[in-house]
Amino acid sequence: MRELTFVEIEHVSGAGFFSSIGAAFIGAIAGITEFGLKWAMSGGSTGGILGAGIIAGGVGLIVGAVVGLIDGALYGLINDWDTTVAWFNEIVENNLDPTAAVVTA
């Protein structure tokens, strides 16, 4: 009986399945955050008169979050754990950095 390699152990144990599901979950969270914020800012910047910017910003936030959920989950399923976690970390570091440049349209 021979020893299994790391890749063989991963395939036998089903770890690839749980890695993909975890990556899809993390990707969905990252997508909701990134797309929701970007779409809300772009919708709110359309502004206009009579406070239409707040309505456009709210619609952009909701629609962007839904699109981000789907896109982020697909990104996680396709690119797996390592790439998705790197993307998530980049988004969080950018959002929490007070010295980051302002996003403009």
C-alpha cells in the first residue's frame, strides 16, 4: 500500500467541494460589498433636482448587491479559495483604509 499525495488526499476526502463552497460564500460577500457600494455611489452621483440622487443611490445599492452576490459567488466557484480570499482581502483593506483614493465615476 502506498502513501497518497496531497492532491490525491484532497480528491478522496472531498475537500475540493468544500473549498469551492467556501470560496463561493466569501466571493458572494465580497461581491455584495464591492458592487453594492460602487453602484450606490454611481447612482447617487446622478443626483439632479428634487433629491433624485438618493433614490438612484438606493436602487443602485439594491441592484448592485444582487448582481454582486451572483457575480461574487460565480467568481468563487470558478477561481477557488486562494484567489477569492485574496480578492476579498483586497476589498476589505481598500474599504477600511482612510487614506485610499476616492472612487470617482
